[in-house]
Amino acid sequence: MTAIDDNLAYEQSSGSGLQNHLGYRLVEWAEDHAVIELDIKDYHRNRGGILHGGVLATLLDTVSGYAVCYCPVPGNVRKSVTLTLTTNFIGAGTDGIVRVVGRKQGGGRKIVFTEATAYNADGDVIGTATGTFKYQRGSDDPNGVPRDA
């Protein structure tokens, strides 16, 4: 089994409580790149009927973290924490699928930088973010650490 098969399948089946509650899913994952999607439901909307900014910020943060934590070794993981996240809300998501693309932009061994872009169902940009992330112990190694460690 390849790392893409193993680690992507593991992440898709072992979501966090927040991921399970909101319903977003990791659909692409490779080195320095990740994509998540969310089907907009009524509980994702603000009082104006559009995707709530807090939900969008969560998606931008999440995809950015995934973009820096891909691990090529089956059974291993990499973890990071968000140090800063600057968001820009520039459009609206009303219905359908929101697609959020994250990319690692550079950085050093322990601190890395990201950018993320969110698109509504029509393909229009509805939000962007830049972030700074710090690898947790052992995750600065691209080979990661065992999942169960």
C-alpha cells in the first residue's frame, strides 16, 4: 500500500470531532498540497443565509495544516499547530460544495508558511488565508512519526 493510499485513507476514516461535526472531507493530499471539500448545509450558514465566516476560517486553517503535514511513510504522521492565520473574506458560499486548496509556501525546519484559497460551487474565490505553522516534536522530519506514538 502506498503512503497516499494508507495515510489518506486513515485521515479520511479518522476525522476529528470537529471534522465529523462540520462534515468536511480531505479529498486530495500530497507533499505541500491539500484539498478539502464541504457540502454547505443549513447549519453552516450565518443569519444572512451564507456560509458562516467561522466555518470558512476553519476550512482555511485545516487545509493549511494538512498542506504542511503530508507524510510519505505509510503508518506515520506529521503534526503541526497554527501560530498565525490571516483570513480574507471576499465572496459568498450559498449552496453546493466549497472547495478549499492549501499549499505550503516555504519556511524552515520547524516553522513553515502556507496559503489557502476557498472556492464556491461556481468556482469563484470566496476566501483566502496565509498562515504560519510550527511542527510538533518529530514532525519536522518529512518521514514523520508512527501514528500510535
